[in-house]
Amino acid sequence: MNSQLKKGLIEYCVLAALAHQDSYGYEIVKQINHQIEITESTLYPILKRLETSKRVSTYSKIHNGRLRKYYQLTDEGQESIQQFLNDWKQVEAIQQYIKGSVENAAS
């Protein structure tokens, strides 16, 4: 997959992972890695960007005697997912145009 396309999709995969429940970095990687390959070193800058843009919020909680940072989807994050899904309809239309053009050129 094109790296620029992948980069854009990872943010929405992270947001989607948080749609069902709050989570922490390692668990988010495990959850989305079967869809799109990601490492923790890639994830944390994305989470920071999402936090800065107020699409996720954070809180800390003690787990096994250690403080763990959890990420939570905000209303802005939910709206961002909805906007992505709406925009994706345009992406599909463009993909159909490209596919049709290529198929017609091959005929």
C-alpha cells in the first residue's frame, strides 16, 4: 500500500479502535495490526496528534502497580470518523472512475 495512503488511514484505524472502549498503546497496536501494520513507535506520534486536535483525550490508571495512560475517543473524534466515512464515498467514486478509465483504455 502507498505509504501516504497508509499514513492517512492509520489515524482512522486508531480512532475506530477507541470507538468501542478506551485503550492504551500496546493494546491499540494489537487491535489494529491485523488490518494495517503499525508499531508502537508509529502509534504514539499519531496519538499525540489526535490528542492535540482534541479527537482523543487521555487519563491514567494504575494497572499491576504501574501507571498506564489510556486514550478515549472524544465527540470530536467520533465526528472525525463520521466525516471520514462520508468522504470515503467520494474516494470510492474516484476509484470507480479510475478503474473504468483503465478498463476502457485496455479495450
